[in-house]
Amino acid sequence: MDEYDRELERLRKGSTVSNERRLNLFPQINEDFQRIQVIHNELVRMLKTEKSLTYSRVIELAGDMKKRSARLRTNLALPEPEDEVEVVAGTTTVDEKHVRDSLIQLHDVIVSFVGNPIFKNLALLDAKAVERASGDLRQIVRLSDNVKKSAEALSKTAKK
């Protein structure tokens, strides 16, 4: 067996382990995927009302969204997105409008992620779709964290 054959065999065994691991993780992956959609629906309902946001609930939902998205990204073993766009944090005033705008951005990314073709046809392995899913999850984690931090700041100022 030459070096090339050994490398192919190593890759074959590695992919088998990865597929077995993925099968074992499927219940957790499915639960996280479903829960992300449930959280998304609740956040959308909160946005549709004219009432002020309930910051304690936004904090809870955004924290759960971040946790599940990060775990889903790890469990799906998605590659790092190639064209990573670094977002520079500005000195934006944190108010309810800012939180609502961030929730709308989060909504758009979740819709993109959930509608990704890789979740509709498991036999399809389109590199662009996989990269988009990875980028979407990364954005969901980042936006969820931003929403949570903004809601925490507003919650503290509301209590003063």
C-alpha cells in the first residue's frame, strides 16, 4: 500500500466516523433546528405587536437561540464560511428601535437558514448551500448575542 492508498483509506474511515457521529447527533440536531424555528416564531409575534418588548423574554429567547445555533453549527460540522465579513461595531444608541431592527435582521437570516436546500433534500450536497448555511448560523449566533446584550442594557435602564 503506498502513501496515496493509505490517505484514501484514512479519509474513508474518517468520513464513516463522521457519518456515524452525525447519526448519533441527529435527535439533538433535529431538536435544535425545530427549536430555532419556534423561537423565531415567538420573536416575530413580539415584533408584530405595538406594545413594548418584554426585555426579560427577549433576553431568554436570544440566549436560547444563540446556544442552539452554536451547537447546531458544531454538530453539523459545517465549514467556516470563505467570505467572512467582519462587522465593525459602531456607537449605535441602544433603544427599543435598535433591538427591533436587530430582531428584523435576525428574522431575515433565520428565514434564509431554515429555507436552505440542504435541509429540504439531504441527498443534495451543494457547496454553495452548505457555505450559506454555515454563514447564516454564524450570523444567527452573532445577532442573537447582540440582541441579548442590547435587551439586557435596556432592561437595566428600565429598572432605574
